[in-house]
Amino acid sequence: MDVKNKIKGAFIGLYFGAGVNPRFSPMLEPKEALRRFGDKKFAQYYDFEIYGSRYKLYDQYTQTKLIYDILIKYGKITPEIFKDYLLVLHKKYNVFKGDVYGPSTQKAITKIIAGENVYEMGKTGITCGSAMRGLPIGMYFYNNEKLLIENTINSCIISHNTDVAIDAAIASNVTLASLINGKNKFDAIKEAIKAIRKYHGKFGAKTTEPRIDEILEGLLRNLRGKNLEEAREYIVKRIGVSWFARDVVPSAFANYIVLNSPEESSLLSMRCGGDNQTTSEIACAFHGAEKGVGIFSKDILKNIEKVNKIKIYGMADKLIRKIFKAS
């Protein structure tokens, strides 16, 4: 399959995964998620009006778009550039209003306003935002590991400058790049594990959080050949559902390991509860990178575009032109 198709599939996938699932506030606990969605098929829930959030994109869109815009303009991520763009994001959306933006982003904005050193700001950030927003980096630098790692780390520094958040972002971006380069899903995840072990401890503040590479290795060992319900039980009982990197990113990987379509991945995220939009976003980006853009429902994507007043396909094409012009 053509590399451009895979990049476009990855880009479309992250928007499909983030937009097709409704957002819940507070996040649904696993028992409540199972009660609401355990007996439903994909087509039975994605068309529902639930808290007015059908097809609505939240920080999965605005922060991913921030990374996207920086890459389009500069072709690289630096903490200084990221700081300026994050401040613009705050002025537009007010990250302290409501519960759309997580604590790591809110702390970063507080420190930016206070004039603190950008390299000291993110040393307590252990949530999933680093991996959630950074997927365009995996697409942009799909054929250059050095630049992929460098830009991934630079995107984490301001708000998620910890070993676990950086490992989670590296895991997602290396897997995505490996899939774009033609690796199968299991070999792509092995490449991510290898990269984490190569770079762990070299960047970011040390934490006592579980090692992402060890969790991913366990997923490959325990989930291959399992079905959706077995994956749900594993995620809920052995990983956990929250917005922390240690839970969200392994949950997205577990989802992708077991399932083979964006619809199934979306359904599993709904049945697990927790940060159901981010787990679906990452898993669906993986599906798109593996299988190309044709696996996604154009009708659903049109609805996401209409509700959010964006042009997803046009954005994807612009990113691809930038990537290949730069190369």
C-alpha cells in the first residue's frame, strides 16, 4: 500500500476515533460503561445524542491541531514554539474553564503565565496528553527515527516532561511510524518497546510509574488471539481506566492488538469507560496507518467535519504535501 495512503489513514483515524465516541463528564466507570454499552453494537450508539456531544471533538482535536499547525509552519517542534502556541490555545479556549483540559496542561499554562523556565515546567506531568496530541509527529517523521524521537520529546517538555509520559508518546509515535513503513501490528509494537528501552531514563523527570515497555510486552504476551470481551476484562482489571499515561496508552494498545477495525475499537473503548475518546483515537490512528484511509466511514467523518466546522481530508492532504516537500 502507498505510504501516503497510510499517512492519510493514520490522520483520518485519529479524528474518527476522537469524534465518533461521545464524551462523558465525569468519565464513566467500567461498570456503568458496560451497563450502557455492553449489549449494543457500534451502529446502535454512534448515532445517539448523548449529552450533546455527538461527533464533538475536544482536546484530542485542539491539542493535536496545535502540533499539526507547528509542523505545517516550522517542520519541527521546539519547547519554545510549543509554549507560544499553547498560550494562544489558552487565550482561545481558556484551559481552566470546565474539564476539557487536564491538569498537566493547566499547570503548564499557569507556569507560562508566571514566566517560568519552559524546561522546568512539565516535570510532574504523567497524564496521557503527551501521546494523545503527538500523533502527527509519528506521521511527519515516519522515516527518520532520530527526528521522530527528538520532536516527540520536545513536544512533551512543556507539560509532560516525565519518563512515563515521554515513554508513552514514544510508544505511540514509533508504532505509528512502523505501521506506515509496512510493519505488521505486532512487529510495530515490538519496535516501540525497543525504542522505549533505548531512550528510557535519558529524558524527563524520573517517576515511580509503571514502565510502559513492560506493560506493552505483557499485552503482546497475553492478548494475542483474544476477543473484544476478553480485552475489555483485561483492560479493566489489569490495566485500569483513567486519564493517566500508564492506563490510557496501554489500553489503546490492548484495543489495537485484539481488534481489526475502527468500529470495533470504538465500541471497546465505550465498553471500558474512562478516557474513551483518547483510547479510541490512538487505536484508530493505528488502524489507519496499517490499513489505509479506506477503512473509515465517510458518512461519520462528514458528520465530524460538519459539527466541528473542519476539513479533515483537506488537513490530511496538506500535511502529506508538507511531509513530501520537506523530504
